[in-house]
Amino acid sequence: MNADSGKTGAYDRRKRRVALVIAAAGLLAIFGPMIAGALGLAADYDLMFYFASLAAFVWAFAAAVRMRRNPPGDDD
């Protein structure tokens, strides 16, 4: 087993985590208000779902930038 394979495995896990967060945030932005409406919740909950998805998108963007700046094999 190569010494870099541990770094690459961690890098791949981070990529998958970012992809899952982006997918979940998109689904939350689409279906959150529909679920809130179906449950008869106030419009404030729609806004809460949008802010939660926005926070997830910001986190995913920051994580992707960090991964782009520090790829595996970069020994800085």
C-alpha cells in the first residue's frame, strides 16, 4: 500500500462529504417549503429552510476551496 493512499482516501471522503452536503442543501431548498406548507407551518419556517440551505452551500464552497488549495500529495 502506498503512503499517499491514506491522503487520497481522506481527500476522496472530503469530496464525497461536500457532494452530499450540496445535494442535501439543494433538496432542502426545494422540498423544505413544500413540507412546511403541507404541515401548515408559518412562512417563517420557509425562510429558516432557505437560510439552512444557504449556510450549507457556503460551507460546501469553503470546503471545496480548501480542498482545491491543498490537494493530496502537496507537502507544504
